[in-house]
Amino acid sequence: MGKAKVNMVIRFLKGMQAEKVNVLGEDEAKADVEQIQKVIEDIELFYEAELED
């Protein structure tokens, strides 16, 4: 996956985190936001070499 696509996926997931908080409220969205953050971190680690360019 190219750098642009990886960044697009990460931006989408961050937007999803914000939307969860907006819709569910901070307390109810906390577990979902944490889970999405773990996915973001996993993607960043997996595609680390591509993101460095």
C-alpha cells in the first residue's frame, strides 16, 4: 500500500474517532476510540518504512 493510501486510512480512522465522540459522547466512545487508536498504531508500525519517505 502506498504512503498516500496509508495516510488516507489513518485520517479516516482519526475522523471515525472524532465522530464516535460526537455521536456517543466521550464516556461511551472511550472504548471504541481506544480500539481504533490501537489499529492506527498497528498500521503505523506495519507500514513504518513507507511512512518515512
